[in-house]
Amino acid sequence: MLTEVNTRDKLIKLIENEPALMIYFYSNNCSPCVSLRPKVDAVIRERFPKMKLVFIDSEKYTEIASAYNVFSNPVIITFFESREYRRESKYISMAQLIESIKRPYELIFS
């Protein structure tokens, strides 16, 4: 099930409380966003099940997107222990995304 965040306060609480969090900023008018979304969801569910994944429609919730300096789509921001760890945008390789979060994920959850 896809979790949509619609307020900045909810997002701040998630960042503060989740040891591993991935935020996926998207637009339904963005073809790469639409095609990448299920792939990211599947990877997180299968490879990183303890990581929380949330989605934010950056056209609908512009105040959240601008607060996180998101001005294009798609953008994926990964947080570990409330700190921004990595930011990917536009051309996102699933293999690189997996490799980039594998080590910190294993350190936190192993």
C-alpha cells in the first residue's frame, strides 16, 4: 500500500521517528515518475522491509516540496536516523539506489 504524506508536520514526525525513511517526490504528469514509482515500492518492500517509504505529490503539495528544495521530478530523499543521507533526482538507477542504501540499512537493522 502506498503511503501518501500531505502535510509538512506529518513528514517532520516521520523523519524524527523512523530510523530509515525514503521520500519519493513525484508528479502524475511526469512519465518517469509514474514508471519508477512501482519499482521503488517493490525494491523497498523486498530488499529493505524495515525502511518506511512515503510518497509526496510535489504538484499538489508544493509547500512540502519547496521546503525540501525539490523543484523537479522525480526526487528520492533517503534519511537514516533523522539525517538526510542521499538525494537522487531525474535519472535514477535502481541498481545505484540499492547499492547506496544497502550498507547504512544493514548497519542500522543488523
